[in-house]
Amino acid sequence: MDINRAKEIAASPVMEDVRYNGVPIYIQHVDDANETARIYPLSEPEQEMEVPLRSLAEASSAMAMEVDEVACRASLDGN
């Protein structure tokens, strides 16, 4: 995940669908220097952890990437 997007999500009052290893999480804080985020799984708020930003994904953007990938494969198969 992009550092600016992660900071935007952390500061927003709106809950975004962000996932870590497929698990819905809440971003508490973003560390610019280390490019990490302090998170916890929504189902286990007491289980806080520090993870690399690159390991976080918005569910909507992951879905968009999957759709693009399928469309690309379909166009390759059709030719």
C-alpha cells in the first residue's frame, strides 16, 4: 500500500476495507521512516502488530487488480 494512502486511511473517520494477509484490519498509525503501520485485526483488537506497508491492501483495489488480470488473460486467450 502507498504510504500516503495508508496515512489517509489512518486519519479518516470512515472505516476502509483494508486487509493484511486477507484479514480485515484497522490502521492505528503509519511510520514514515520505516514504511510500516501499526495495525490490529478487527476481530482481535488486542492483537496489535507492526507490519510493512507493502503487505497491506485495500479490498477494493485488490478486487480491481484481479478484474484487470482476468480481463488481460481473456484478451490473450481470445487472440
